[in-house]
Amino acid sequence: MFIHFKTNTLRLGIVILALNANVILASDLKISVVDEKEQPLPWTVVYVKQNKVLNQKKQIIVDQVDKEFTPYVTAIQKGNAINFPNNDNIRHQVYSFSKAKQFEIPLYSGNPLRPVTFDKTGVIAMACNIHDWMSAYVYVVDSDKFIVTNEQGKGVISGLNAGEYQVLAWHPKLKGESVDTTQSINIGALDTQIKFALEKKTLLKSWRAPKNNRRRGY
Amino acid sequence: MLNNSFYLCVFILLSLPTQANNSQWVEWIAAAQVSVTNIDNLNISAFNNDKVADNRLAISTSFGRFYQISSTSRFHLALDLSTDKHRDTELLDETAYGINIGFRHKFGVGFKVPYMQIGLNSTSHDVKADSWSRNISNASFELGQHFSERLSLAAKLNYSSSNGSSGPIVIEDISGNPFDQNHWQATVYVDYMLEQNWLLTLNLGYRDGDILSACDKNNVDIVWEKENITAITKDDIFGGCVYSLKASAVMYGANISYALSNHTALDLAINAYSGQADVLDYKGKNLMLVFNYSY
């Protein structure tokens, strides 16, 4: 009985140690992205370069509402698919000529027949052929640790084990080549913070508001 | 005939159901515009001592629908209704109603693919001074292209025809209907986005054909002596005569738009023309503040 008690205590100790080890090793990376005027920069994809990637299949949706794509920027893991429902009461025609994925969904309303699979990393710029101002981006990464910053230019990547990492940032309107979009970081026991300051172009998309109707073009 | 066409279009727009085929009636058009314009030469006079300046408040609306023919082509059918009020020259106040039809075709898929647009419209202008009431029809052809997110260009050719009523004959053997007119105009538009919410549009055009001018009794003799008047009649509005003659003009302008939202914009525009008949010059400019809405 004494031997049983010692064995059970030993087992309990190992479990407690293992649990604590997980708590110690996995931390959050708190991300902040600003532009050249120190203003929050939403729609920035920030991801961690990994040697081992956990393949996660997710349901991803890029919607069309009030003649706009929602969201403007979507980050997905390589091999995942995106569904493009059209919740407008009009038809759209979605296309992309980007090298990472060329596709076209001809004029449709409601749900298209099948989602589009993105199996190459890179940038995919999409648009609607009917409504010229409609544009959006998909950024495909070979990582399972990534976020897209919110309106406040912030995001959190959770569950990072201790170690050295390269963290990369991308925004659809990055200006020029001389922008610091890669940082090395050491993840430790506590949550880590990282800040990117990116220079971006002024325009997000082309003109949508009505033009003076002397032109008589809708 | 215009009345019948108007009601026919209302019937077509409201009665055809949306179908779930490749070509179908799709989105609705609902647009409105409110503008205040300062016009420095309302009567398009060639004489500085005769020019009448005034301010005009105009409200216009369009209601219609697009019909998607294919992924690259669509046409629209819309009804237009507008009203103009002048601060001083009340007799020029008018209500206008009409139809407009347009066909647009993109030469492929893509943002920078050129497009062409054909437009036809016919409007009945019911002016307080009855003699000035007339029907105006336009046919236009436009080619355009986006060159980048900031820059786009368009070139438009427009033919306009106006039909009015004949007034009393004031000069023997000269028509008493100066409101029957035709002219051509070719215009180039440059749109440039300065910032996300700011758009600058420049336009430069050339107009050739009939112009309508009104002047007082003192200046009519000068016009008759120097120019080849094609029609002239007594004028109820500016106190002399209203006449037509052939002239050509350079039209130019600039418009700055501020996007209040995806559906609304505020515009400030200045437009000017510099025209010449055989001898006399016709110049004018107007300054507009416009609120635009589109569904």
C-alpha cells in the first residue's frame, strides 16, 4: 500500500510538472502596427515563420455587402479554401490575376458552387468586374500563427513556445522596398510585445462615391 | 410622344421581375443631386452691358435599373426629374422630366480594361416662360479607362438637338424659332484622386453648332448687322430678343469632389466657355456647389 501511495504521488507530481511546463512554455505575442505618422494601421497581416506548421483547416468567408468585399484583407494558411458568398441583392463577378492564384467566379448571386482553394503562398488581389472600386486581398502564409490587425492596428498571436522567431508584416499598400517588415524576436516565459512601423501609400482603393452627374455614367 | 415614352419606361422598370438567368434586371439606380450655381452670363450675351447674372437652385433625381447582358456588358434605363429655381430670373424657372438609356461595355475582365458607353436621353423642359419650353435630346459616345487607382481618362462625343415652339416673326424671312437647335461637343475628362476622399476632375471640350442668346433691343441691331442669325423672336424674359446663330466654343472646367460616404459626395465645380461666332464673342462661367447621392 505504501508503494502504491508513492507511485500515485509520483504520477501526480509528473502530471502537475507537465501542466506547469506547458503554461511556462506557451506565451502570447502582442502586436502593434502603426504607419509613418504613428497612426494605427489596420489590415496588416503579421505572421510567425515556423519550421513545423500545424495544418489547420478552417472555414473562411469573404462576403460581398453593399458592393464591398468584407473583410478587405484576409490571411489564410496555405491549402485552405475561401467561400465567397454574395449577400448583396445584386450580382458580382469576382476575379484575380495574381500569380499566387488566378481565378474567376462568373456573374452570380447567393453562394457560388464551390469555394476557392489557395495552395500557393503570396498575395492575391481580387476585384469585381462590374463594380470597379471593389477590391480586396488574400495573403496566403505557410504558418499557423498569423493575424490581421484590427482598427486599432493591434492583434495577438497566441500559443507560441519559447524560442527565437522571425515575425513578418505585410500590408496591401506598403510603400517602396526599404520598409522594415521583418523582425527577429525571442519568446520567453512572459507575453512579448512587438511593434511594426510601416510606410504605406495614401490610397486604399479607387473612387466609389458618386461623380457629378454631368458625366451621366453610373 | 415624350409623355407616352415616359410612362412606358415606368411600366417597364416596375413590371419586369428579376430572373435567375445569365442576363437579367439587376441593381436599381436611385440618384439625386442638389446644386446651387452662380451664373455670370445667364442669357449668353455677347455684350458686357447686357449680361445677366443670377443664382440657380436645382434639384434633380434619377430612378432606374440596370440590365446585365453579360459579364462585360450592361444597359440602364432611367427616368429623370428635375426642377430649377432662379433667384431673380423667375421666368426661367423650369421643371424637366425625361428618360435616359445607356449601354456600357468593358473590353474584357480587369480594372484597367477600357470601356465604351453609349447614351441616349430625351428631356422635356417646361419653362415658366412658355416660349422657352422645349424638348432636348442627346446622343453620346464615351470611351474611358482606369490607368491606376488614382488616374482615369474619358473622352466623350455628344450630339444635342433641341425642339421648341415658334414665336412671333420679328425679322421678315428669318425663322421665329431659335429654340430649334443642334450642336456637337467633344470633351476629354481627367479624373485624379488626390487622397482617398478627394477627387479632382478636369474637363476640356470643343462645342460647335447653334447657340441661343438673348439681348436687349439696343444690341439686337448690332447682332443683326454683324452676324448671320438663323432664327430670332421676341423674348419674354430678358426684354429684347432671343436668337440663334452658329458658333464654336471651347468649354473647360474643374471639379473637386469630397466623398462624404460611399454613397454621397460634395462637389465644387467651375465651368467656363469661350465661344466665337463670325464676329461676336460669347463668354461665360459658372460656379457650382453640388451635393450628390447615389444608391
